[in-house]
Amino acid sequence: MAQKLSSTPARELDKFIEDNLLPDTRFRIEVKEGGSSGKGTALKGRSDADLVVFLTKLTSFEDQLNRRGEFIQEIKEQLYELQRKRPTGVRFEIQSSPWPNPRVLSFKLSSPQLQQEVEFDVLPAYDVLGARGGIYGKPDPEIYRRLIRECTYKNLEGEFSTCFTELQRNFLKHRPTKLKSLIRLVKHWYQLCKEKLGKPLPAQYALELLTVYAWECGSGALEFKTAQGFQTVLELVINYRELQIYWTEYYDFEDQYISNYLHRQLRRARPVILDPADPTGNVAGGNPEAWRRLAGEALAWLDYPCFRNWDGSRVRSWEVPVRTCHHPVSAHSFGHSIYWENIQTSMQSSQRCPGL
């Protein structure tokens, strides 16, 4: 399908998504929560579901870290028992882990009748949000203060993102339909790159968030030209060394302890894309070589017909800053300047954030 996407004219990308990437509805209704299915961004012919199991016996972040292995073993035994007692046309494939205290149980379900396969990751988690009613709206800042203390003390930043999976889901689930289609297209492109390049590559979740960011800053409209959005995302990938992106939907700079931590996070080596639900998780960090490889592939793709207009001219990108402009990065600054990069012309000009 790589050649099919790369040779698709820009004006026909919406039809490509409709014909090739939207999942079968009969199968889609069977999986309702978690991963791509829960967010509404699953791809046709392949899907994933993160089954986060909130356990009452896990009463702290430390509990989750130390006891998850025993609960994973129990869930694994129950799956084997289910397979023995209730044989169906659905095939199970449970994957074993070499680790004594694994954080996830992975298995596949496949249905020959529907010609679909779903990859499941079962993750035991501490229900930190449910206990305080923080699933909707901004959680109590104390939740994030505890998270930050636990992660920084043990050097486990991003380790407890599963506790915030409902916020991650909500962040994407209610987005416009066309934005979800663009996310599907970007994910499909990522899978093509993965097949060609292998590992390492950046996390797919980072590309999903980058797509949301490109749309928020470059369009924000319910209807837009898919090719423009697709090209903007790829050009942001190319400019990965400048990326500094975050959101303030679930946490912000109002609490001093959280604010100090966020400033430290934003001073880290780029790219920085903070998980909108978990401030300790830089989903873009840790492997600049992975971004370099993906950026090289993105650069090659910009010459393909899917980024050309009917007259052969290049599709225009959205004008998107490479850094989020919500709050000054320096706590001692009265104003904050960012570089607004028009990634289509590679011209840079300094622009002051309004309201600061």
C-alpha cells in the first residue's frame, strides 16, 4: 500500500482514507475502550486496544510498580482457562514475557470470518483518577504533585501513564471526524516507514499528538485540505530538533510545584512533546536517532504526488510554530518570545506571544 499512498494525488487523499483506512464497523463495535479503538483512530485491517485494568488492590503508584507482575500472571491464567472452557472461532495468541515483573500482558485475537486481528495490551493500574473523580475536567493538582514526586524520586518519568489512560482517550476521542481521519493517515504513513526502516522509530503516540498540534495551530476547522495537514505533520517531523510542545488541558502552571517541574521538562533537549495527561512523560524523548531516521523518510515523501496539486505545484503547509506558546518557559521572564517557523518557506521570524 506504500506505492498506493505515495502515488495518490493530493486531491484524492480523503477517498484514500475512506477506501483503505477506516475500520470495518461490524468489528469496531466489539472493542470500545483503550488504544486506537477508544480514541476513534483505529486503522482498517489492524487495530490495538489498551485494556487498562484498574485494581482496587493497587492503592499507590508504588503498589503498581511492585505488584503488577502477580496480577498479570493471574489475568494470563484466566485467559487460558477461558480458552479451554469456551472454545470459539476467535483465535487467542498469548505472548510470554521474559521479565519477572512485566508491566504488560500482550495477546492477539483474530477472527477468520471478519478477517481482522486485534492486538491487546493488558496493563494493571492504580486508579488514581477514579478515586478522586478526576476523569472529567482538570484533576486535583495533588494527583500530579504525587506523581511528580514518585517519578522524580525513583527516576521513573512516564512509568505511570497508564493511570491517566482515560484522560489520554478523552483528549482525542471527541475531536472532529476529519482530524481523526488525518491521524489515521499519519499512522498509516508511520506503519509504512516502520515496515521499511524497522526500529528505532519515535513512538506512534508522538505522531498522533503532533497531528493534533498541527491542526490546532494551523487550522482548527472542521473541514480542511487533508494534504495540507499531512504535509504540515511531515514538515514538523523534519524539524524535530526544534519541537517543544505541551498542552494545559489537564495540568497547568498555576500550582507552583507543578509549574517548577514543567519548566524543567521544557528545558530538556528537544524534541519535547509532553503527554497531555501525564506531565512526566515526554513521548518524543530518549532517542534522537529514531527521529533522524523518520525525518529522512519524511523529507523523501514530500516529493511524492500526494503533496502536489493538480497543476503540479506544491501543496501549501499550514503555518505552525515549532514550540507551544501558552506560558513563558522561564519563570523569571515577563514576556516570552518564540520562533514562528513557516516550515514551507523555511523563513523564521520572531513573534511575541499575545497576552504575556
